[in-house]
Amino acid sequence: MIRNLIVASVALMTSIAAHAATPAFPTLNQTDFDNVIRELSANSLFNSVTPASSLGAMFGVEAGITAGLTSTPEINKLVNQQIPGTKADQFPHATLMAAVTFPIAVTAEVLYVPTVNASGVEYGNYGGALKWTPTDGSAIPVNISIRGFLTHTKVSFNQIINNSSTGGQNVDTNVVYQGDVKGLQLLVSPKVIPVLEPYVGLGQYSATGNMDVSGTAQLFNFTTAQSASSSPTTTAYLAGLDIRLLLLSFGLQYEHAFDTNVYTGRMSFRF
């Protein structure tokens, strides 16, 4: 089953990435660059789409796949300055996910997608989280949990740059983005519905994004270096629904973070 989930996750990521436009940016000022890093960071969140509850009073295991879209209006605006008519208002994300709950009500979660190449874009992502649900086994009618997470993402693509730094010549460059996002969440959900578990959450995240450009062509007008970094922070709000059907489980989640919207779904098996 695990092998089939890996194959499905890679196939899903390749399929949805194939429908996404290859980024091509104009010369970026500081504000433009910061907006790009914000939206790429939002697309790199830890989206396991799991509620506040643990996987069991003593022990539980979950494995599945997640997939979704992140709204990227600022990236879309910039890409259309470079190539008018390009559709880049949403970026896809998909991962293989797994989770294990231990007897002390702590759930370890991981997300992973191996590097895939589609439409000229290479993408890879992994992350981990620990969730503690101190209300497990208590008479309190709600589940309350605290989750901390960390993710790492790498995206690379080729772009032709033609500006004052290239003397008006087309220069083929490779652009590489690497970003880390870490955060802390508070999740709350009711215990009273056995099959459905709606949940809401509040989080505080920080990100670090770095973009490198190969060769001598310059993509940034706020530095003479071939690389630039930005470190945005955000307060995040999320809401979701977990649906349990025997061993099969589904999840839907909306999250607002880094001034944009993230939509994610999950299909998984629980034991």
C-alpha cells in the first residue's frame, strides 16, 4: 500500500504541475521579490489536513496523499508583465503524508514528495510536525491540540533574461528557490460527532526564502548579487473537516496565511 501511495503522490504532483505555467519574472524590485517569497512560502505550508484529535487513545497510524492549490495573485501579475496572457494565479502542491500517534497523545506527522519535473519546473518538498492533544481521554467535549512544524521546499526553472544587465541580449539562466517555513498552531474541534470532525485553527509562522540566479544576468534591481533572501512572518487562520469512513478518511482544509489563500484535500487510510 505504501508503495502505491508513493506512486500515486508522484503521479498526482506531476499531473497538476503539468497544468501550471512555468514562471518567468521581470526585473524584481524589493517589494515584488518579497511578494514572490510570501506566496511561495504559502504554497510550502505543512498541509497534512488533520484535525485536533489524535489517531487513537493508545496508538494509531495514518498514510495517504494530500493535494491542493495556493492562490498566487502577485506572482500572476509579475509573470504577466514578462509574458502577457500567462495564467499563473494558482500554484499546485501535493505530498505523500504519514502520521503515528503514541500513547502520550503525541502524533508525529511527515509530508514528502520526491523531486518531480513537469513543464520545465523541478519541485521537491518535505516536512515534519509534532502534535500534542492533551484532551485525549478527558471529559472535555472538545479536542484541543498544539502542533509545531517545519517544511523545506526547492523549486527550479529556466528563464531567459533580457534587460540592461545583459546588454539587450537573451541570456538563458536557471532560477532556484529554496525556502523553509516553521510554525506553531492551536487546533480545536468538537468530540460529539463520530464520523465528522470539523476543526478550526490559529497559527503563527515564519519563513525564509532564497532565490539564486545562475550566470551574470541580474533578476533583481535592489542588489548587485545573484541571490536574494526574504523572511516573511504571518498569523494564519484555518478551518477544515475530517470525514471518517471505516479505514478510509477524507479531509478538506482552507487556510489564510502570508496574505493569500491555500486550499488542500486529503485521502488517507487509518489503522
